[in-house]
Amino acid sequence: MVASHLPTRRRWLAPILFWIYTVSYAAFVVAAAFFTFQNGEPVGGLAQPAFFGLSVGIVGGFGLIFGAFLLAMIYALLGPRDQGDPPRAKK
Amino acid sequence: MIYHASTIAIVVFAAFVGLVLALSFWLASRAKSASGYFAAHGQVGWFVNGIAFAGDYLSAASFLGICGMIAFFGYDGFLYSIGYLAGWIVALFVIAEPIKKLGKYTLADALNAKFNSRGIKLIAAVATLVISLFYLVPQMVGAGALVKPLLGLPHWAGVMMVGSTVTVIVATGGMVSTTWVQFVKGTLLVIVCAFVVALLLQRGFSLPASPIESTEVQTISKGPTGTIVNGEPLSSENQLDSQLRNKHGLGFGSVAVLPNGSTSTGPLGPLAYIKTFSESTITTWRKGSDPSGATTFTPVQRTGSDLLLPGSSSTFKSVRSDGFFAKLDFLSLMLALFLGTASLPHILIRYYTVKDAASARKSTVVGIAAIGVFYILTLYLGIGAMTSGALDPTDSNMSAPLLARTFGNGIFAVISAVAFTTVLGTVSGLILAGAGAVAHDLMKDYWGMDLSDRQQVRAARFAAIGLGITAIVLGIFFEKMNVTFLVGWAFNVAASANLPALVMLLFWKRTTKAGVISAIAVGLVSSLAWILASADTLEKVFGYSVTDAASSALVPFSQPAIVTVPLGFVILILVSLFTSKAQSCPR
């Protein structure tokens, strides 16, 4: 059975996860727009090396794609329960 | 380029189309009621719906357009991948569960759930039709691009084939068959692309038989007797890449220098593949024209590390500029991609096909997983195509299928057939969204026609046929445009028209029906007007030169979302405040 009060629990999770991702995405886009080129030449931002010889552009892009999945999984596992959800196992 | 059909390609293609059509006819009996036709009775499982989300969303723009853009311009195409996926965060955390609870069959249902307003129904239906048509064009262009190498048919024939097949799918089985077509397509697309990427990694990079010199300019022109390639008439033996192939063993797009002076890398891991590319020098081809008016393709060597930075294409060149408005253009497009996904009618109606809000959430998570994997693969497919020696420099949309052909005709046939079902899946979702807007929102709710359940379904079937014909005409007309570029516009219009109304309806209690109507109308009209007045439209649609387009444009940059989305919010708030006493949002 799913208790009727459960839908209101952890409603804060979605906005928090949303803003974590939105800020990350905005930082990436702003880095691309304002910190990568000066006079048409790469100076930093996405052009900087990150690790394994890959640039921040590649690592950041992969990070945003994998990050979206990670946050979605967190929300699926820890997010608020709704009437249609199966009950969580009690520890 | 001249393309010849292969028997295996035709067989695989026919098998795919036959399977899809058989599925539609088999499922047609489940779509006789309005609930079945528009929402598959709300009984689609969350996992199937999640993969169907991927099938719906991973359109020709994603597969053909992004791969082509990466193959021609490098990182710029990957920016689309990042933006398209990021948009699902808005869908998951903001829109998914409320829209499931509010709506029934269409986006207008959700927007109108608290007001019962004919005005909202009208404007939401119009927005749905406009956005769906905007999105339809690149899908149809992609279809035409596919059948050229697959079946050796001209562009218009591919557009006709997709248009008629999709019309049959939607007219017969509605959301039931559309869901399963999208499920099959989503599954196949990810698996087949992963297989091609595995082959790419296994092959690694290698140099052409001899270096390509910067003086080896290739030319193509239209003469009175037909197409002239490098001074000789176009034929099977004299194609645009024939000289290159004869001399260097590879056509357009190849590695010029590999790290450490090697001639071949052998198999590479996923990260090593990107690293090796970034440390290599690549021969790309710059399009231009000579004094006689012939189109020229000049070899230009660029470092891999530069190609893995944004700003090589005309769409994203603003990133490398120091101009303020150029930066805004880039920010605006990335904003549109982020906000557009959760505003696309054909995506939102998928939320009505599951039984409850929890299923809506879970299906979004599955969708994000499938779509995310695919977008990672696009980077590899694009880089692979860029260095495969198989590009058609006259058509970026062909890059992924031509890359597949370098692994043999069998893989080429399968990937082209999958790409074709990609178009089918997305177009069927778009036409279904449009048919729902016409039959359910306009005919039944706005005009108040007394339609029974079955009459409503019949009206939707006829609307689907009308939309299918419209899509065919537009697909033929816009043949030469890069499909990703067109989809970027659709995202701008969707985000501007729908997102302010959706978000404020869900999160601001003082929203009024006049506020919703105004926000949609202003967002729709302002974004369309902005696009029409932009330099990009003047150049790419009306054929202006770059300088003429820049001087004639009425707006300072081409992507409107950064102006028109906030404008929608402001209009909604102001109008709601002025009308709040008369018509506050019922709770």
C-alpha cells in the first residue's frame, strides 16, 4: 500500500536537481561564449586541457550528457512517491 | 554525386517499411476510440514509452543533421547533442508529471485544464500546428537525403515515400501504432549506431595512400548539357570524388597527419579515439566558387584540436567573434535547445500514453538514458565520417549513411533503413500531434462541432492525410537546407510560444486565461517574425549573399529565444495582473 501523504515528500528534490543541472549547463555555455576565444584564437574555456589529453569542451560535453542521466536516476530512485509507484521496501 | 542502388539495400529497406506498415495495420483495431487513437488508452508501459520518447525525439536532425554537422564542422554538431539532451532536464523536473495530471490528448488540453477557454484551445492548436510543421520540414528533407544513396532515387521520391508511409501509419493506428513504430525505431537506432561506432573504434585512423595537396581543388557546375565535374560531364566514372579516389585511395574527408608520424593507429578505445583525433591534422574541404561561377571545394588542413572547439560552422561562428550580438546569438540558440524540448507538442503528448505521473517520470528517465547514449555516439559517428574519405561535400546530411557504406553494403543498407524508420517515427509523432490539434482542439472544442468519439477519430485521420501532403510539399521545397539548422528554429518557436504559458500555469497561481492566450500568441508571432527578419533566413532561405543578408536583416542576431522567451513571460505576467480580478486561475 502507498500512503496518501507520500506524494508531498521530497518535493524539494526536483527543483534542487533542476538548478544543479541548469547552473552547470549555463556555466558551460558561458564558458564557450566568453572564455574560449579572444580575437578568434583559443585562449581558455572549452579549449583548456582537462585530462587524458581531452579538452574541457569534450569532457564538459560528456559530463553534461552523463550528468543528465545521473540526476535523472537520482530523481527516479529518491524522488517523491506517487499513487502509481510501488511501495519502497522498508529497511 | 551519383548514387547507385544496391539490391541488399533495397531488400532491407523494403523489409523495414513492410514491418512498420504491418505493425500499423495490426494495431489499427486498438485505435478506434478517441482515447485509443490519441493516447493509446493511456496503457503504454513506462519502459516502452521511454524508448518511444527516444524514437520520437531522435529525429533526422539528430541522426543525419548532427552527424553531418560534426563531419563537416566538428564540435558544433556536438553542441546540438548537448543542448538537445539538456532539454530533457526541463521536461523531467518541471513538466513531465504536471502535464500528465493536467492533460488528456493534446497540449491544448493541459494548457486549458483550469480555464475551459475556447481562446486557449485555438491559440494552443495553432501553435501546435506551426511548431509541428516547422519540425516536419527537416524530417522530410532528411528522408529525401536518405533514399538517394539507398535506392538511387531523387530527393522528391524519398520525401513522397516517407510522407505516404507515415500518413498510412498515423491514419490507421494513431498513437498505438506510432508508439510501437517509435519503440522499434529507438531501439534499432541506438543498437545499430553503437555497432557502427564499435567498428569505427576497431578500425581507428589511417592516412590516405598519398597526401592531398592544397592545390587539388575540385569543381562542380551546372552547364547547358548537364552537370560538369572537374571539367568533364558527370558520370559514374567521373564523380566529384573520382579524382581523389584514383589518386589517393580516399574521397572527401581524411586524416592528413597522425600523431608520432604513424600511418595507421589500429584499434582505439573510446577516449583514445577522441585524443588521437585531437592530436591529428585533418583535411577538410572549404566550399567556395571560382570566377566562372562553378562551386569549388578546396582542401584545408586543420588541427583536430581546433575542430573539437565550437565556431567552425556558420550557425556557431559567433562563438569565435568578439561582437556582443554574435555572442547573444549563440547564447540564444543554446537557450532554445534547453527550453525547447519541454515545449514540443509531439513530445508532450507522449505523457498521455502512460497510466500515471509516476510512469511519466520513469519513462522520461528511460528516454534520457537512451537519448544520452545516442548523443555520445553521434560524436564518434561524426568524427568517423569526417575521416572516412566518403563524404559528399555537397550534402552534409548524407555523412552518416556514407560512413556506414565504408564498412560494406550490408551495414549501409541496415543503417539507411534504420535512418528511414527514424524519419518515420518522428514524422508520425508530429503528424499525430497536428491531427489532434485539428480534430480534438479546433473542430471539437473550438468550433464546437458535435463529434462522436468515432467521428473525432475519423476527422483526425483526414487531418493526418492533409498534414502528410503538406509535409511532402515542404520537404521538396526545402531540399538543400541542413536539417539541424531547421530544427533549431523549431526549438526557438516552441520555447517562445509554449514554455512561458506551461511554466506559469504550473507555478503561478495568478495566471489567467488572457495571460496564457497572450503569452502563446506573442511568443509564437514574435519568434516567427524574428526568424523571418534574420540574416540567417535571408541567406539560407532567400539566397542573399552573406554581406547582403547581414545588411538587410531587421534584427541584430538570428536566434530569437533569448528575447522572445522572456517576452512571453513578461506578457503573461502583465496581462494576468491586469485581468486577474475578472478571471483568476481556478484552484
